[in-house]
Amino acid sequence: MDNDVSAGSTTTVVGRLALGVTLLAFGLGYTDVIDDVTASDAVSLAHYMGGVALFVAGLLAFRDRDTATGTAFSALGALWFTWAVSAGTQVSDNAAGLFLLLFALVTLTLALAGRDPLTQGTYGLFFVSLVLLAVAQFTANGGLAKAGGWFAVAAGAAAWYAATAAFAHWPTALPRRAASGRGVTAAG
């Protein structure tokens, strides 16, 4: 069995936990699954965990010469911080949608540049979430906002799992199996 476990640095684990918790709170706020909890209730968490902690984790990753993780965490930290501090500001739905769309472009870049499928999946789910939320802002569509929230929850769960798997040395890849009936094996 191929366990493909990357222990990851402490910085990566902390950054993934910060991203996971922020995405879970943000996404659950849009789903309406918990009474009287909205996305705006996630502002403090997004400000400190998603903004400050993630940005600092990015800077520490740069210090460790991990430019991919540093770029991801710093960019996402800055975007979460901006979202959190502007949450009380009155902006048009189109301006909010544009911010989410620009935020989505950053996550698309991160998804395409991801080093492993779990990281790519996290950013890919977050990208879909942000696109759905942006379209929901442009069209005032509550159903799309809920769907976007669920994609954010899935991205948060994936980020949390990636952090926990790295910290606990759990598998992060499916085992590779021999091609059936052909006598061919996959290199592991």
C-alpha cells in the first residue's frame, strides 16, 4: 500500500488548519444549516485565523524557502483579512461579487499550481465556492449562495484533513493497484 504521507512542516500544518477552520465557518454561514449563523458571523475568525494567522504562516513558509506554500498562505491571508475588515462596509452587490471573483482567480491559480491532489482539491473546491458566491452576489440568488457555502465547507474539510493527515502521518493518496488482467503494475 502506498501511504504517500508528507509530514509537512509545522508552518504548513498550522496554515492548513487556519484555512480549514476559516473555510468551515465561512461556508457554514452561507448554508443556513445552523439557525441564526450567517457568513458575517465568521468575520472575526476570518480576520484573525484566515487573515493574520494564515499571512504569518505564509511569511514563515517563505523563510523556510517554501515559495509555493508561502505564496498560497500569504495571498489567501491578505484576501481573508481584506474580506474581514471590509465586512461592515456598505458596497454594492456587484462590488462584492467582483471581489469574490478576483478572490476566485487567486484560488484557481493555487489549484492549478498545487503540488499534490489534496491541496489541488482544497483550492479547487474553494474556487468553485467563490465563483458560485460571486454569481449569487451578481444575481441575488440565495440558492447559489447556499451551494457556494457547501463547496466552502467541503474545501474546509479537505484543508483540515490535509493538516491532520500531515500531523498524524495519515495517508494522503489512494493506494496504487496493478492493472487487472494485464500483468502490468504501477510504479509506487
